[in-house]
Amino acid sequence: MSSSPLALTVADLLLRPGFASRRTPDRVFDRLSGTARPADGDEEFTEEFRLLLRHWAEDENLTPVGWWSAQGHVRRHLANRARIRRLITEHPAIEREPIERPVFVVGLPRTATTLTHGVLSLSGQHRCPLLWELLTPDLEGSPRTRRRAVTAARLMVGAIDLFAPRYRDIHPLEAEGPEECTFALPHTVMPLSQARVPAYRAALEERDFAPDYAYLKQVYQVLQYGRPRRRWVLKSPLHTGNLDALLSVFPDATLVWTHRDPAAVVASFCSLIEHGMAITARPLDLHELGATWLGLLSRSVDRGLASRAAVPREALVDVPYSWLGSDPATGAPKLYDAVGARWTDADAARLPRIAARPKGSRPHSYDLARYGLTRADVDAAFADYDALRADVDRA
């Protein structure tokens, strides 16, 4: 990559006075969480984020912006948890809100999951969470409250676009656009996209994610409470490795599993991680990055394949990349039919806006070799998945 954008260099300089605080992460955590005692039942949740911040601070390549981002991540999750718990205490009926027959778009990243989610969001019968809602889940409040939440989301998106201009070419974010569950789930591999956190990675491999998905359901119950009920359409490639936990909480879910050649997936995703991680950690070891994410992605899909065997056939929709990646106008109606939804002329009229690249963006190029990987490495890591993908392509 080229040298850091001037804006990122300036931000690192401005944040440097507070950078030394990463040597005392527990003190920082106490400040972030406030002096209030965690609510009953939330002690473990709180301590898990204390440990995450502690481990995050150990990355010697963390930048001042990276440390600021780590604190923001922890602060947001703690604040959202407290708000969700408070709202449920004040309105017990929230937990009786039915999240019926939700659609979850899963699969490896860079397999058109975002496009698939966007296409499904076109229907007025569907409800997709917006980025600002996921960052600050709450009941429907005053226009002023909404403006404040939307503005905060726009600032986050603006900072990413400013600090990593090519990121928008790869995965554009919109404050008021549909976004993935990753922003609401308490624990995912996303911190690993900002820093080297091996202790956290090891903890994730042993984690029971069912409580995380139970909390995710509460987030959507809050966002639904007092509003019209529509079928939720949700998305995250990171669900793929946790399908057992997801289905234990959402047993009537329909899974839309998108597919693409893993060699293209890994190269494209490593490029995405490189551009994002350059904001928060320097220098980057690109070969280490490649090995890390090849392992994480292949483990995720292996776990997904193991869970897939127990999913009823009628609850599983396989979507080859060609459906939307090559010809959205033909693939979109097939997708709607597969999930039991009706494709309308109004949906078709809005499709070009969803399928088009963002104005001013550039094509995304990527290469496995940049990350120390070969086609043989990927084929070996995804051998079982490739057999499934071949069957999907033939169907």
C-alpha cells in the first residue's frame, strides 16, 4: 500500500497524547464502563470486554487511532448492552416480540452477501437493520434522537472513508443503508481485523455463541417494538461459523448461503482487511495477515458445513455467485421465489440502484500472492467446501 493518507497521519498525531494509556488498559476500561456496578447477570459480559481491551492493548503495532478505535468498540458494546437491558426492564413486552421466519444471508465474505442482502431489502415486506440502528439500537425516539444517532454513524463512515480511501471501493458503508449483524453481535472475529489479538482468537474458538445470539434477538426485538412488524432480513458472513447457535435462537430461520470460488474470496477479503487494518496497526505483515484469515475463513466454513447437515432442506437456499454477481436482473426474482417472497415491478425498478457500484468508486483488484498464499493453499483449506460449491453450480 502507499503511504498513509495525510488525514490519518494527523489523527495519529492528535491522539498520541492519550496513546500511553494502553499500558493501563484496566484503568481505561473502568473509565469506559463508568463506576456503576454491572447489572445482575451482566458481570460476565462486562468482564469479557475488559479482557478483550486488555488483550487488544498488547499489540505492539497498534497505532494511536487503533487504540482510540479499540476503546470505541468496547464503549459502544457496553453502552448498547446497558440500554437494551434497561429498555427490557422498563418494557417487559419487548421480549415477547416475535421475530418470525427471519432470513439470514450467510456464506463466506466477498461472495455477494452484501448485494444479496441489498436485493432482499428492496421489498416493503422486509425489514433490514440500518447501520445507525445497529450502532445505537433503541426504541423509536424523537427526531432529534434519531438525527444524533444517524450523525454518529455518518461520522464513523466518514472517518473510514477519510483514513482508508480505497475501503469504500471494496465495501462501501452507508449510515442509513442496510448493514450486517456484526455490528450488534458482542463477540466476533472483527477485532482481529484491527489488531493482532491471539488470546482473543483462542477464546473465540472455545466460545459458546448461543448467549450472543440470544442478545442479538433482543436487539431486533427492541428495534421492532412499537413499529410495524415485517419479516427480518439479516446478514453476516460471520454467522457461517455459528449456525448451530443461530438456529438455537432463531429455529424458524431461512438461511441464504451465497457461494463463490474460495481463491477469489480469500484474496478479495485479505485486501479488504489490509485496507481497513492499515488504519489501526502499522506495520502490517501481509503474509501473516494471509495465513491468519485463510485459517479463520476455512474454519468458519468447516463449522458451517458441519451445522448445515442438520438444517431442513426447505430452510436452506444456496445462491451461486452468478445469480447476482453476474446477472442481478435474472437472479433477483429467483432469490425472492426461493425465500418465499414476491418479486414486484417496483422491486425491479429499484434494483439498478442496489446493483450499481457507488459513484466515483474504482474496480477492486487483488492477488493471493500479495498475502503469501497460493491457489494450492486455498484448495487444500477448502476441499470439502469446493465439493459443495460444485454441486451448487451444477444445480
